[in-house]
Amino acid sequence: MHTAADEYRLAKFHFESKAFADAARMLEGVLAEEPANLSVRMLLARSYYHSAQLSRAEAELRRILDADPAEDYARLMLGRTLERQGRAEEARPHLRLAAAMTGGEL
């Protein structure tokens, strides 16, 4: 029997192997067991983003930011996710905030 930690490690392996949809499916199960785990949620959002499940990525990123508004990488990813959906105007404030938080540029 696999533990949530085993599933997370296997999902991470899939993600690193660029099997993003497989990673997302595994992480959904892990998240069901550990809904407050922001690391799992972030990897799930990234898996959704890279497998072009953009509305799902957006939903996870918004949940992360609800829990931790100072999570700069989630802010950047939300901006990029919105851009990929053709919502550049909506993305702009998130990208600016992410840049301000990290001292980076757009």
C-alpha cells in the first residue's frame, strides 16, 4: 500500500519526466488526503499548467493565494496562466505584483 508521501514522490518523478497529466492525476489523490498541503497544491497547479489544463491550474493557484497571498511563485504562475488563456489584462496586476515581490522584471 502506498502512502501519500510515496504517491507524492512518484508524482514528482512523473512531473520531472514531463508526464504532467499523469502527475496531476496522482497529485489529485494526494491532495484529497492532505488538502492543506500547499506544496502538493503547487505541484498540482504546475502539472495542470504544463498539461494545458489551464482552468484547473487557475483554480489551484487561486486557492494557494487565498491561503498564502505572499506566495510569489503562485502569483507569477497565475499571471502566466491567465496570459495563456488570452486574459492579458487580468494577468497584468498579478505579474506586476510577482515582479515587485521578487525584485524581478516582467
